Amino acid sequence: MLEFLISLLIVTGAVFAFIGSLGLARLKDFYTRLHGPTKATTLGVGCLLIASALHFSIIEQSASLHEVLVTLFLFMTAPVSAHMLAKAALHLGLKSLAKLPDATMANRSMSPRHKQTRQ
Amino acid sequence: MRRLLPHPLLTPVLTLIWLLLVNSLEAGQIVLGLFLGWVLPVLTLQFWPEQVRIYKPMLLMRFLGIFLLDIVLANFTVARLILGRPERLQPVFVNVPLDVKSDLAISFLANVISLTPGTVSSRVSPDHRYLLVHALNETDTEALVATIKSRYEAPLKEIFEPC
């Protein structure tokens, strides 16, 4: 019964991780592609980690809590890296399906770092 | 006091992380964890100019619960959008005006937004008054801003900032 549950979690996790990566191929511009890896993968990895914790805690009889830490680090790094990528993309003015906001363009041309690279 | 123990909250958190990392509860590891929990905040004081204070811990717990639920929902939403027809998506940039002032609350809000349904935070305006959010498929931008403000920003403001 327990093994069935663990296998179910592993398969669900793998499916979500796959859908997240599929998003990279199917979506049309850089900004929308960011959505797949930041979200669909959190549940995917989450399911795999729950399965791992269950397996090692109950079947191998040794409490395993490393998974909690993996979750913690994942939740801290995934959104931050997505944010940095989006910010860099805005800075470079990558082509976007959504209309780029005017305020961003104004900030971009005013930012001193950008001026330096121009010179 | 401030120099010896700059972040009282960080010490137990780091100790806990250390104990999870070594996966044991031996006395020696607890002492080592406490030492790391004390020495790391002192050594990294320069990077943490603000004092971290949680004003409403119970609300933080409730917020984390809502947040976890939203992550699961977000995964299903995004999975459906990816497997659907990508040509039909209507991505849009939305400027969300910020009420929270502290850097910590802003970064929390940005992270939470990135992990929840269909939105990725992409830029904080230089004066820290607007957060630019990219939505994957949204037609009603005003409703999106209202949801973000009431569902995530209001609790974070209460948790991290004095009323």
C-alpha cells in the first residue's frame, strides 16, 4: 500500500517536472517561458521529495529530513532566479508578447549602468 | 547587545537548519548548531542592515498554509495553460503599487508572487514603490492587482511591519 503511494507520488512528480520543461518548448516568448520552470517544477520536485522522505523514513526505518531543507532552498532560489532572469530580459528589452510597460522603458534609459554600457 | 546578537531570530533558524543538515540530535551537534547560529549573523552583519522582526507569528503560519495551497493550485493552472493552446495566451505586464515598505517584506512578496498562479515578479522600481509583475494569461489586470494586494500583501504587511 505504502509502496503504491510512493510510486504514485514519484510518477505525479515526474509528470509535473516534465510539463514544466515542456513549457520551455511550447510557449512563445521569453517571459512566458519563465512560468513553466518556476511553478510546474515546484510541485514536481515537491512530490518527489515527499516520496523520498516517506521511503527513507518508513521503509528504511531512519528518519530522513534532508527533504525539508531541499524544499526550503528550492523555494528560496526558484523565484529569485526567475526574477533576475526577467529583470535582465527587461533590461535588454527582449521581444515580448505582452506590451512592455512604459515606466520600465523610462527607467531603463535613465539607469546609469545602462548609460555606461552605451558609451 | 545589538553587536553580540544582531539577529535573535536567525540563531534558532540557523541551528534548526544545521540539525536538519546533519540529520541528528546529538548534544555535540546542537552545540555546534548554536555556535554557527550565533557566529554567522555576527559575521554577515553588513549584509543585513535591517533588523528582522516578526510581529504576528500566528498570521505567518496561516499565511504559509494559504501559500502552500496556492502553490499546488498554481502548478495545475500553469500545467493546464502549457498543455492548452499557447497561441491563445494573453500575457500582460502589470504594475502593482506597493504598500509594504521594508526590503524584507518586498522580497517576500516578490517571491510569493513568483510561486503562485500565473505570475512572475520581474522588477522592482528603483524607488521601491512599484512591483512589475508578468502574468501568463490575464485579461482583467485590475482584478489581478486587487487579488495580489488583498491576498498576499496585506498579511505580509501585518507580519513584518508594525501597524
